[in-house]
Amino acid sequence: MRLAAVDLGATSGRVMAGTVGTTGRRRLDLEEVRRFPNGGVRVAAGAGSTLHWDVLGLYREVLRGIQEAGDLAGIGIDSWAVDYGLLDARGALLGNPVHYRDARTDGVAERVHRTIPARELFSVTGLQELPFNTLYQLVSEGDRLAAAETMLLIPDLLSYWLTGSVGAERTNASTTQLYDVRSRTWAAGLAERAGIPARLLPPLREPGDRVGVLRPELADELGAGAVPVVAVGSHDTASAVVAVPAASGENFAYISSGTWSLVGLELPEPELGDAALAANFTNESGVDGTIRFLRNVMGLWVLTETVRTWAAHGQHVDLAEVLAEAAAAPALSAVVDIDAPEFLPPGDMPARLAAACRRTGQRPPETRGGLVRCIVDSLALAYRRAVRQAAELTGRTVDVVHVVGGGTRNELLCQLTADACGVPVLAGPVEAAALGNVLVQARALGADLPDLAAMRRLVRETQPLKRYEPSGGDWAAAEARLTRFRDEPAEVRA
């Protein structure tokens, strides 16, 4: 069967056509039908400005991709988490969705915690504290919530426009900090205490549920017929984890590596202890009732924003060349806390990295290759920390790290991750989110893929993978360098 996987990332989107066959010659193929850029659009608002998503532009590209994909048995949509659109009582969108990197949530978490302590929030939702969590975004809406009838996360908003059906797919709902991770329902009482009307929370869907079919006028316009739209793991990481090619019984950690890096373990139940809260881990719902116990690590955003800054200053940048220069640069000569708040917003990333090096008593890299080496070393160090913490918090052993997503193309980062974690890295597939999207659709539409083990076996049998063995490096000393700085009182650092 031929299926369209709409896979939307923070910097680009794509419509992929997947072909799945589970009888006779087992088959799992992906074809890129349409790729398009994505990103924030800053719009003046009074004395300041707001960073929005161009959601109508995304919808237009999705429609074009569906049309170009040809004869389809199904459509599924996944995207980044936390962001949403508000609909009024007529179902009309109340303005463009705001980008999670917008500054409107600055200080909102502290305000919410006066009413709902962080410990209570974590015990209910299991969510990592991040300033852009949906809860904090909704609180920052203020009076605008009075005009809203429903909140739809980005994949659910696009599915609504395709089918007219309102709902919230569970894996993405679990990232909002408004979802009770144990009862698997909306935490409506918590929402009301934060000032968020419970009416905004739409009915929940399972991955694999049929959302509906293309609206008749849309089916005619696209020449697509009444194609079913299927709820997949609509948080892109949930779909990516479906396509982690782990063998049954394997003690694995995963890194879904892209603009963000999601680093963690797959668990049967949430981990809600004080140590998990202190380590800022998150418990998000996965496909088939699993829990994605993970940390958000800043990811390749720091590298792409560095390259963007150089290009904005008129420098020609070939990423392959600067990565080769980075591979030749001295290892671990400068490392930074890649998760520090200053690396979150857009801006002059090279200047921020240099400032972070100076604050920690390190000499900032003087070449582009040196600066990129600083970024990838720091990322690998963050991966090491997250993998080890996840194992310690759950009492589990990690024998292999699976890296999936666009970061698998970065061979230097994959090798450094093996070195830093001290275990083999198995890299691939690249388009893990789209593959997971297709696999969940295929099962819902009748393919012989009864469980995650069967889906992952098909990935292992059909997708190219590359293994990296650890080759050493003094990662413990580099981590101690950063830890010492974080633990020193400010007056000692000064």
C-alpha cells in the first residue's frame, strides 16, 4: 500500500510517500514527494514583535504534497510538539500559531508555580520543565483565551482542515504539560487552576485511530478521492522511536537527532521520582502505550544557527567542509553546556559560544572548524550525560545507542557519541519519523505489523544502518570541567 507521511520539522517539512509490503517480499520504501522550508516569521505587534509559524503556508505545501503523491491508501501527519492553534466556536483559526522560541513565555513558569508547584506539575504530567511548554504558552495568551473554544496542536489542526474532525492524538497531547501521564486523560483540573478553560482540551485519540477522510471538496480539488487520514504518533519523536531498529530484548537508548535531540529510553511506565524531576527528564506517551523517558537536548539547532549567522555575514559555508575541519581540530579543547538558555533563541550563535567559553575559563576557538568541533563535542557530552542519567534513574543498562533522524548524516557526531557514551552507536534510519508515521498507518489499514517488534524488524531488514564503535577520549575530564563551573558559587567564578 502507498501512504503519505507528512513530516513537519521546525526548519523544514516534507511529504513522503511510503510503500509497505509485509507478505512475500517484505518491503518498506520511502520516496520524497515534496520538501519545503519552515521557520519562524516575526511580525510587529505594538511596541514589540511576535514570532509566528506560517501555518497556512505549511497547509498549502501539505496539500500540494498530497496531490503530487498520487494514488494513496492513507495520510498521516507528525510534527514538532507544544505549539497549537486556537479555534473559535465556528471552528475558525484565531490568528497564526506562535513559535515556541518566542519570548512571550519568559517568566510565566515562575508565575504558574505560585499556584501549582513544580513538584505537583511533574507528579501529574511527568513533563520536563521547559519555558515553552504548552501550559505556559496558553497562560501567556491572557484574555485571548476567552474567545477560544478549542486548542489543536499543529498535526491535529492540519488533520482538522483535511477532514473536519476535532481531536488530539495522545503522543503529542502528552507533551503539553496538561496531560495526566498515569490516568492517560487530560489533567482538566490542573488546567483550570492555571486559568486555562478545560473546554479547550479536545477528545483524545490513539495512534492508529482513523481521524476521518478527506473532505469531499478537498478530495475533488486534489483528485485524491476519499482517502482516510490516520492519527499516527503525531509528535515526530514518537514516530521516530517507532522506527528505532532495536532487536527484541536489546538494552538500548535512543537519540532522535535533528533540530532538537531527544535522548532517552523506552519504558512501560512513567518514572516520576524526585531524582527524575531534579534531572529534568520527561515522560511522554509513545505508540502502543509505551513511555518515552527522555531529555530534550538542544541539538543541531546550535550548528545550523551558527552556519546561518556566518552566511548572514557574507561567509560562504559548506557544511561538509567545516565538519571535515572540525574532525581535524583538537578534541575537547573547548566544551560548553549546550543546553544553556542563551542557546535557545535565534541570534549570533558564534558570539554566544565564544562568550560561554570565556565564562568557563576556556579559550574560544579561533577557526570555524574549531568552533564546529566545540559544538559537536559539547553535543556528544550532553548525550553522554543524558544516556547515563536515564540509565541511573531507571536502574537499566544501556548496551547500544540508536541514533535516528537527520543527525545520522553527521558522521563526526555519531562517532563522538559512541566515544562519549562508551558503547556502540547504530545510526539510521535518516527519515525515522516518516517511517514510523508510515508503519502506524500501515498497521491501522490492515498490514501484518501487530506490534512494535514487528515494525522494528521490518526497519532492520529494509533500511541502511551504520555502526560506530567507541574509540576513547577523556570525556570524564571534559564533563568534570563543566560540572565544576556549574557547581561553583558566582563569586568564585568572578
